[in-house]
Amino acid sequence: MKMAMSDSLKQKTILSLLLASCLSLTAFATIGISDLSDIERDALALELYLLDKKDHEEYCPTLQWEQPSLEIYKEQLLSQLPEECKQ
């Protein structure tokens, strides 16, 4: 039987995932990008991609921005949000 998640549970789940992302980003920052395996690099790129998407929606939804592909995140391992959104 499939059960629907309440909005509160969805929010808690999202917050938990974001917290885990932040913790893993911190861990990757201390390891060094050159020391990452392919799967770690892909996971970090995905985390950055999702965080940029969330931050754009939350902090600068009126700013015109087309999010780059996940491949760009994998190559650069940096936030792709415009500077205007980061202020």
C-alpha cells in the first residue's frame, strides 16, 4: 500500500538531506577534490546542483537563470548561481 507523505514530513526529509549534503560538502572540502573517486565527485556535483536549485527558488526566484546541466557541475564542482543571487 502506497502512503502519501505529509508536508511536514516532506520538509523534514528535505532538511535532513540538506544537512547531510552540507556535512558531506565539508568533508569533501577537507579531503581535496583531486582525491575524490568518480562516485564521490558525481555525488558532490549532484549535491551542488540540488542546492543551487533550492537556493535559486528560495533567495532569488525573480532572477532569470537557466541552471546548467549536471555535467557542468561535475566538471567544475562549484556553485553555478549568479553572483546577484549569492548576495
